[in-house]
Amino acid sequence: MSAKVNPIHWLTRLILGLLLALALHVLGTLPGLAQMPEAEPVFLDGLFLFDVPAAGDLTAVERALAIETNLMPLVESAEPVAVQYEFRGADRGSGDDQNGNPVILAGDRYIMTVTSADVQVGGAGSIQGQADRWVSTIAATLTQAREERQGGFLTRAAIKAVVALAIALALHWLAGWIWHHWLKPLINRLTFWSGDDDDGAENLTLFFRLTLFLARVVLWLVALSYIADLFPLTRRGSYQVVRGLRDGIFARSLLLGSRSYSLLDLLLVVATLLGLVIVASAVTNLLRARILRVTGISIAAQEAIAVLSKYTLILLGTVVILQLWGIDLSSIALIASGLGIGVGLGLQGLVKDFVSGLVLVFERPVQVGDFVDFGQVKGTVARIGSRSTEIRTLDQVSIIVPNSHFLDSEVTNWSHGNPVSRIRLPVGVAYSADPQQVKVALLEACQKNQEILSAPAPQVFFLGFGDSALDFQLLVWIAQPSRQLVIKSDLYFAIEASLRQYSIEVPFPQRDLHIRSGRLPIDLSPEAQQFLQGLSEKSAEEPRPGLDHP
């Protein structure tokens, strides 16, 4: 028996290989993208204001630090100040050598000079419009920062954080309850699930686990981001993390063919393909349960049609989805490279089992409903999936075997081609029995069993002379290989009764025991010991003939 392949493991490796291939592709395509000026965020007491690029001799980092330094004394000032801008030339280390650029002031305090590069980063359309926008942002942020410096702010923020954690925990539990008790049963009813298609059930379970995991991740990211934004010490770090995730997920920096995509687009494609697999499994299950079963064809043929239909739907659906998404199929080599890397990371066994499953479906050496003898496992093939085959034993225990094992190892298929098969029953009788009478008794025992075929007729072979018995073998033909153990048991009951009727003895092994002479630890009485000692001394004093005389 072999352990079942965990689908989450191979899917994780596949996604890792795909992402690695995409990263390599991006490294080669980024130079062709439009490059935005390098910008640095400006913060005031942990609150994000805006991004500023380099200007003049100042880098973006130096300029952002200078603006923050100019603004911090205004937060600690008890008197509110008016924020405005006016047009000046190059001034006060702004790094700008052009005349007519607006300069933002807080009272009489210089804050910054707005340049044409700021317009490109800020997106206002004009220098004056950008100055108006940033003046409003600075004024609102200064007001908020002063309010947060008042007493009781940290207490209120802590209470809000505790309430946010409680709400997040409640929503975490509620999401799990909705997924398991409402959404999953609803999808099971809509997809006519019956349990015959374990691959479809695995895909559906994987889909629900991934969606539930993503929903909970988004929930906790929102909650933690909200809590971090409540406190000045954690706002900057929260903003950097959220911005990095936003840029990494939504930025269209991945080129596939002639179009650019974001990581979210690719994740949606993967989710759509996973949904396609689930829908294909549901349609195949409906085809198997509602259409193929009423046609009267064999179970093996039904399973082969269902599997081929499922793979065809997945293949055609994948092509349609990629075309609708705008992905050029000529870039499919990228996905192939990702699969190649995934195989290198440990998917060789999965690919081998998948190809073996296709061989089993097309070549059909083992079919659904066949009774097989695989190693120490005897049972009926209940399902042939894309990666593994389920064998239902006589004890109604499901054994999951990878498909490749059926091609690498010897498998006894009792139902292949013709379910009629012959079973052998060894019988030993005593040497005193008449062989002809033994033959008659064995054949009479076969006549009492209705599951034994009359044609070909049962046969009795005299194999030879054993250690303690005459060895016979009864050969009978049956049409139900899955009941061979029951038929053997019934036959042995009938054989024992028939041999007893003819007074034929069934021997048991006999052995002769020979004890070699030697000393035995026997306890003697004192009188017997004295008597034996006297005899020994007397024997020693008597002369031996031919030795005591010269």
C-alpha cells in the first residue's frame, strides 16, 4: 500500500516553479518598460504625505528627509500655522535652479519647492495644481498630528486595536463556518457530487481551502494594517508593507507577449484554471451518474469515456481561457519552463503517475471493476484517477496505489479479457486411502457448489507422495473472481464432509523421536549409593584376563 500524494504539495511546487520562471522573464523585460522617476515617501509623525523625486543636487531620499525635518517643529508648536505657497526663484537649498517655481511655506517657515519632476510623480497636471494639492495635504496632516498629541489618544487607540482584533477573530471563525457549513454543501449539491470521482473531490477541497486561506489572509492584513495605522510608531512600517504588497500585486510589470500583466492577473488566471478543473470534474461526474449508467455499457467503458471527456474539457477550456485573457499561446513556452522547473523541484513522481494513468485509460490493462491481485492486496478496481488508482479489498478497505506501480510491477488481473478463471485447492489424504475413491469424493464435493462452472468440468490431479500424505489437487472453474475466497471456503467444507462420508482420513505430520544414551541426573538414596560404590571397588580389585599375569 502506498501513501496518497498530497495535492497541496505538488500544487505549491508547481506555483513556485511558475513564479520563478516569471521572475526570470521579468528580469529580461523590465528594461523595455517606461521607467518612472525614483521617488521617496515623505512622512509626518508616521502619517504619509506624498512622494517626492530628486531635484537639483538633492536625491529623493535627501529631499524627503529635509521636508520631514522642516515639518516636525510645526507638530510640536502650540500655535497653529497657515500653510500656503508663493512663487519664487531658486531658494534656500531647494536644489532647483529655475525661476517661477512655487515654494510651500508654513507661516514664515520654508518647507519645500515644487518642481516639474514633482508633477510627473504627483500627477496633478501642472506645477501650480501640484502645489495646491500638497498644501492641502500638509495642512490636514498637521491638524491630525496635533490632535493626536493631546492626552488620551494612546488609550483610545489601544481600545480601537482590541476591538479590531476581536472583530477579526469573529470574522475569521465566521468565514470558516460559512465555507464549511453553507458554501461547500451548496456547491456539492450543484455539482451532483457522488463520491465516484475522488480527483474532483480533491480539487473541490483544494479550491475551498485556498479560497478560505486567501480570505483569512486578506482579513488579517486589513486588521493588522488598521491597528498599525493607529499608532505613530508603526505607521511608517505599515505603509511600507502595504505599499510593497500593492505594487507587487497590482503593478503591471510582467510582459507576456505584447501585453503587460500584474501578479493579480496571473493569480486570477490560475484561480480560473482551477475552477475549470472543478467544473470539468462536476460535468464528468454528472455524465457518469446520469447518462452513462443508463446506456448499459460496461463500467470500464463508462470510466474511460468519463476520463477522456474530463481531459478534453480541461484542454479546450484552458485554450479558451488563455485566449479570452489575452495571453498569446506562443508564450506557452513560459508555462512549459515553469513546469520544467517544477519537475526539477520534485514533480517527477507526479508526472510519472499522470502519464501512467493515461496509459491505463488508453491501453486498459486494468479497468474499473476488475479483480486484481497486487502484491499482498486482493480487491476490485473502484476508480482510476489521474494520479492514483483505488482498489477496494474484500474487507471493503480502500487501498490507494500510484498509477506507475501498475506498470512497474506485476499485477494479476483475474478479470482481464475473460472473467472465467480456475482456482486450485490442495488436498492431502492418508496413505491408507484409495486414490480413486479420493477422486470420487472430491468431485462429489464440487457438485454441491452452485458457483462452480460445470463446463469446463472440475478436475482432480494426483500430484505425488508427500512426507505423510498422498497429495491431490482439485481444480475448478469460476466466473466470479472476486468471490474466490468464499468459494474456496465453501469447497473445503464440502470436501471435509465428503471425505468423512467415505471414511478417508486426513493425516497430520508425524515425527519419530530418538533419545541417545548418556548420563541422566538421577537422585539415589544413600544405601543405593553405598551399594554401587562397593560394586565399583570390587570390580577394580578383580584381575582382568590377559592383563594381570606376566
